[in-house]
Amino acid sequence: MSGIAEILKHWGFIVTGSDWAESDTTRKLNLDGIHVIIGHDVNMVAKADLVVYSAAIKQDDVELVRARELGIPTMERADFLGLITKAFSDTICVSGTHGKTTTTSMISMCFMEAELDPSIQVGAGLKAINGNYRVGNSEHFIIEACEYVESFLKFYPKAEVILNIDNDHLDYFKTIENINAAFVKYVKLLPKNGLLVVNNDDLYCSKLHNYTTAKVVTYGIKDEKANFVARNITFDKNGFARFDVYHNNSFYGSMELSVPGNHNVLNALACISLCHSYGISKNDIKSALKKYTGAQRRFEYVGQFNGVSVYDDYGHHPTEIKATALALKKKTYHHSWVVFQPHTYSRTKELLSDFADALTYFDNIIVTDIYAARETNTYGITSQNLVDKIKEIGRKATLISDFNDIVNYLKQNVEKDDIILTLGAGTVTNIGPMLLKWENGTFGHGDGSVVRFWEKRTTEPSPCPKVPMSRKLPCLSPLFSLCHFL
């Protein structure tokens, strides 16, 4: 929501908002001239021409109810973001079950390195842009496109990067076949002069070229017939990869990453495939990938205490957990400790055995209570079920609910040169700072803190000299007498 707000303000609109709690994001927005209140203010809603709300906002939210009482148009965030993507002639959507944030960040770094001045929406904080969004002055709009509830079908992509298709969000999709069907519909959105970049190592992705007339570029590690292939992969003591890239079986260049794991080699290949198609030089790509040290909560280094290194990761699906565990194994350490917080009851129940198997890649396993997110526990599942499943495999796991107890347990049991990884999309991220006794002032959570923004036009709008006068959102014209972004 914050990125949308900044784009609208940049285009000459007046934007206000509300959130349930103050955060670094709300403070930054206020400093940027976007008035955000904490709590509710129905009087602010009454001044709006349009209310934009996120999927996390309940239909009985007092501001949303008041807007509808007053006959003010309302629009869900994904729908409105779709209109934003239509305003750009070159919207680049990065999607897939895993790796979206990292790959979006890598591509963004390359575009900035090449001085292409993109606008960016990414799912986590990125140091290079000091947040999770950037407002540029070009027609390039690089966004992370999520498949949940098929929201990515509301976008207008010129290019799509599809990383993988896996069993997730089964509370909505029910089956992997339904997930794949959503991606097929998504690919069909591409225009004839568009671009599709797909992972040919992924069974479902490798078939998506059948559903588009756009240009298709493939990449992979296992599939030697892909357009871009990584070979001679090695890892340093930090788990950072060095590898050679081959384009159509000819040597393209050698790359070095500053993020760990084999899965990030695949993410980098996706980035290289896209950026090469946009004419970005090898040197700019190589430089940007080397500079990229990770996004917030993506195997993020938190700090050390008593010679123990602490990391934090957003992974909340068995595939992500396994990839992160294998990346950790590339590092040099004594013993590994994972503190895992399952995310949503439905995902935990549907993938219980897969979670148990993935967690056994760590030496020591701590499980805390399920983070409910959008759900109530109608599934009859608890974290104890996961602990029991791990024990069935023949491994020990410890269930600890209270975060203070987890901190005390770790401090009593870890040894010098151990690695602790807090893992999950919920509040488990708070444990790292608790271990280090740091103030938790820089951690933003994409699933917990949601801002609701509404746009208000001025009677005499002032043109924004940085934005072409030709840019408009035709779909907004039924809602506004002013439909040009100025």
C-alpha cells in the first residue's frame, strides 16, 4: 500500500491513509507528505474520492463501511494496483511460489545499475532503495506479482518472470492443478510483443510456453537445453555462489553472488535472462548481482552473541525451508538451530509431512505456535502435531510457545560457532533481536501491518513535471472527472 501511495503522490494526487499501528513505514509516509493516521478517522474518509483497501481489511471496518454509506467508490488493492500497471507501458511482473522477492530485488538492482530509472514494488525491504518501493521516471515498473487468490490476473504485464509452481495457498486453490491453471491464465495476459521468462527445471513452468505468442526465454541448472544455464557452481565459506553462465550453449560470463544457496543461483539466472533481453550489459548485471546482499528477512544476518550467529528468514513453505537449510549447509559452522513458526493452519495441515521432512535438515529443531494470519483454527491442527510428525521420522523437536522461553532455551544450549535461524512469515522474526537485546525498530512485516489509502484530487491540480502528460488511467475515468496523472 505504501508504494501505491508514493506513486500516486508522485503523479500529483493527494493521498491520505490509516494504519492500526505506527511503524517505520507510516513515519516515512508522513515525512513524505502523505498523511497517515493511526486508528480510524471516518471524517478523512468523507473527503475522499476513492477508498483503496487491502485484502487484510475486514468488510466491517468502520472506514470502509462509512465510505460505502457515503457512496464513495471503494477498490481492493490488487484491482487498483492492476490499474497502476496499466499506466506503464512496460510492467515487469515477477511471480512464482518461491523466490519472488529475491528475484524482483535482483532485477531491480540491475535496472538501477544500468540507470534505467525503474519504479519498483517489492515484497520486503531492499537496502538499495531504502524500503520496499521506488518511484522512478521511466516506463519500467518492476513488481512482485503474487498468485494468491489469483490477484496477478488483475495486472497488465509486458514481461513475466515465472520462477516455479508449487503446492501452496491450498486454502484457496485446493489442488496443484488449480494453481497451475491460474498461471496458465496469467501467461495468456502477455501481449504478442511481450516476454516470458521461465524456469525450465520446473515441470509446470516448462510447459507454459504453449500458452503464449510472446517471446519465451528459458533458464535452468538441470536442463542443459535452456537458453541460460549455470555451470561450474562453487560456494565460498559464506555459502555464496560463483558460477559460469552459458547462453544458448556459448559462454556468457562468470557471476558471483553475495547471497547463499543453490536456489539463489536459479534466481540469478532468472534475473540474467530477463535483463539480457532488455539489453542490459553483462558488466551491469554482474556488478548488480555482486552488490545484492539480500532483501529484508531473506536469510538476513541479524547479528552475533557469544560467538553465535543469528539469521532470520521469511520461509514458510517446505520447499523454501529445505532450500534455506541447504543454503545454510554451505556455510561454515558448528551446529545449526532452527526456530520455526508455522504460518496458517491450512498450510500446516495440508503440508504437515513435508514440513517435518524439511525441518530435519537442521541439527536442532524448535517449533513455536502456529501464526494464524488470516485464519481461525477450524482445521484441528496445532504445532504439537508437527513436533509429533518430526519425532515419527526419528528426530527430536522441541515445542516452546513463549518467545522469552525460546530465548532462554537457546542461550542455555547453543555453543560458540553455532548458527541460529528464525524461520517463518509471522512474529518469529522478533526472536533474533530479543537474543541480541536489540531494539526491533527496523523490521517490517508484510503480512501484519497494512495501510489503507484513499486518493483525493485537488480542485486545481498542479502538473508534476517529472511525469509525461500523456500518462493516464482510462479505467479510472468513470470514477473521476480528472483521470490524467499529472
